[in-house]
Amino acid sequence: MGRPGQVYRPVSCMVFVAILCSFDPACAAAGVLGVCYGAVGDNLPSRADVVQLYQSNNIHAMRIYYPDPEALAALRGSAIGLILDVGGVDAVRGLAGSASAAADWVHANVQVYYPDVLIRYIAVGNEVPAGDAGLILPAMQNVRAALVSAGLAAAIKVSTAVRMDVITDSFPPSRGVFNPSVRGHMVPVARFLADTGAPLLANVYPYFAYSDNPRDIALGYATFQPGTAVRDDGNGLTYTNIFAAMVDAIHAALEKAGAPGVRIVVSESGWPSAGGFAATVDNARRYNQGLIDQAYRGTPKRPGALETYVFAMFNENQKPGDSTERNFGLFYPNKKPVYPITFPN
């Protein structure tokens, strides 16, 4: 995850996700309840126990951040939909530089498991730094070509996960546009997604927007509480929470990039329960409970279900960085919930 660079500045005036995917018959059959499964800890349950925890809590979708053979094996036959990340920048670089490497990667990490493992998206890069952004499109093209050769391109979509700082001028949301530092790379990526029917994966964190600018962003507006309404005169829409406004700023950027039909899948969103400014159990519970409700409603610009993955399943005690990074979990490593959460049926 990462801090969203420039975010719009509104003035005040469970647990995861949800979707019935009418665009994907396999997904529609299972539904989608998305929670990201990070494993940067030395005290976490076994992969098999994690899959069982997802199932027992009606969580029907997962994101993993590299091709973890133990996790993939545990997912066999589970009907849990999956976002499968290729790994870090080095993995993206290897896929960008060699079509044969991409074919080998797809064989080893997709064909060996699919359809026993319901892989829905392949994320080619997670918040790839601007200096390496030129790797994303060729890597995506090579991975998709390998899927085409394997006869899987219709079922499994290739995308990349971006953070909010790929967007600039995002207040009001209708002014959202890709940041000049990455626009030369993101516009072709957006058009690739449009051409292949894939969504853009976006990591959307109102927590960082709020903690960076609590003077201009009300806590309630950041945590789905009533009391704030911000009108966007550019599109005539009114926003009652920053999450929806951030997502619609990405929609606006996609439109300006010539890709208005590209869906957004929120591939990460969450709020820490400890470790830093405004990181409390109550705020985390309010945010994540509000997130699932918003996922069913969508956004003012795109009403309807918005596929969303909460970050994260567990507190991860070995994550580097600020203390908040180790406290985004819905569950403790002993599988007890950090706070009461309501999962839909």
C-alpha cells in the first residue's frame, strides 16, 4: 500500500467486499467477498487454515501478492475467486523482457492450477514506481499473449494495481487526470485494459488522505459517517464520503485517457486499528463496515456494485515502515477478529 500523493481537499458542509459479478458467470455463481491475504509475519496460520477461515466467514475472494505454491494448493476446489499478483518489480521486469518467460510463468502459476483455483485477475505489478512504469505494459502484453495461447484470456484478465498518486487534480473528482509523471505510461495501459475487457486495479486509502490532511478532511467524511456533503459542480454529483470521490477521480482520469468503459476494481482499501494517527479500533470498524455498504452502492458516477478488496486479513508483524502497516488486519494471527465485523451471507 502507499500514501496517495495529491488528493482533493473537501470542506465539511466485516469488512471487505462485495459483488455479484453479472459480467462473469463463474464469479456470479460464487459471489465476491474480497479480502487481501498478506503473509508478512512469522506467527500466521497455515495456508490451509487461512482458506478455511475465509470460507467460514463467507469471504469469497482473495488477493495474494506473489504466486505462493502453498496458498495456491490450499485454494484448490475452494471456489474462492483470486487476484494473483506476479510479485515485485523484478518479476514485472522479467515478464516485460521475455515472451517465453511470460509463457513459462503462466504455465507454472496459472495453467497448473486453473480452474481448480478460480484465478480471475493477474496483477502485473503493485504500485510500481514511476521510474519503472514503462515495464508494466509490455509485461501485461506478454502475460496476456501467454493466456491467449493457453486458451484462458477470456476467463482471466490481466491488469496492474495502482495507488492514488497516479491521479492528480482530483478535487473535485470530475477533474481527475493521470499524473504527468506517469501519463505517458498509464494512457496506453488504460487503452490496453479497454481493448481486453479488463478492469483497472486501484488501491484506495482514505486513511492516508485523512492522516495527511486532517484540517480539510473531516474524520466522518473519511470513515463513511453522516454529516458531510461535497458537491462536484463539474458533474453535478454530491459525495458523502471521500472513498467514493477518490474512486470517481480515477473514473474521470480513465475517461480523459480515452478508456471510459474500463471498470475499476478496488484491489486494496482499509484502515489501521493501531499504531498511528487516527488508527483506532473504532475508526477501523466504522471504515470497514462502511466500505462494504459502499461497495454494494457503488459511487455517484458509477452506481451499482463496486468490486472491492479489504486490506487485510491479518495483522502482519514483520511488515516494515510505520506501525500502522502492521495493524490493518481484520483478524489477529490467532484467527480472532480485531473488532466485530459483519459479513454478508
